Amino acid sequence: MTDEHSTVHPLPTTPLPAWVEDLRYASLTTFRADGSPVATPVWFAHHDGALLVRTPTATAKVRRVRARPNVELRPCDWRGRAVEGAVLRGRATVLDRAEGVAAEPVLRARYGWRWNVVPVIPLPGVQSAHRGATLRRRLRLARADELWAESSILRIEPRP
């Protein structure tokens, strides 16, 4: 005999849209205290039903996520220009350092050699957190084999 109150029911999961598999870039929209949106192009990977994003810890994006964790993702090109497609709404959390170090290989596996190299190359029209770094610093970051000390990983749980 089963007691209906002791039965464990799994939490419903929100399916990820097809563009999550197909595209390499997403426009991550975070929200200021006044509710105004701020969109930023990001690389992302999916893992355990959530999306992972690396970002410099000192950015306003991280402060906004801590203050208002509701975010939106849209498919976009490498410059952040949104393309047609579904909006994925979610709740973002900033992983602690140990969780971020453990999650970073998922992103590295998706992007391969580009993972650490492209973010340290100055590209016209693309704002980079490392644009003022010396060549020596950029080379060290490009060769790093774990999460950069000044970076954080955001985990975004999709919501219906």
C-alpha cells in the first residue's frame, strides 16, 4: 500500500528550445533595478537541463543577476544582434568558485580551442573585458586550463 503523501514527484522541467543546440551565441538580457533590460552576447553551454555562461566577475551583469535573477536569452550573432527565434526565460545564479571550476569544462568542451583564445583577441566593434591586458597576460589567459580567477559562471535554469 502506498501513502500518496510519501510519493516523490519529480519537478517539471522546461524543455530547451532547438536553437540552444544549433547556435553558439545567445543574447543574455539582465535587468537593472528600474527594470530596464541590458542585453549582452554570450557563449553558453547546456548541462543538466540548465545553461552555463562565463562572465567576468566584476561586471555589472553579475551585479544585476545577484539583485534580479530573472533573465532572458535569445539567439543572436557574434555581435549580439538578435535573430528570429524563441525567447528563453530563466533564473540565473552565480555559482561559487568551486562550482564554477567544476562547470567550466562543459563550456570548454563546447567551444574547443576558441574558448580561451577568442575572448582575449581584440575584435573591432566587440567590447572585451580584457582589451587593456598586456600581451603577456592575454597569452597566459589563452593557455589557462581552468576557470580564470577573475571569471564567474552563471547557471540559468529555464522557466516556463
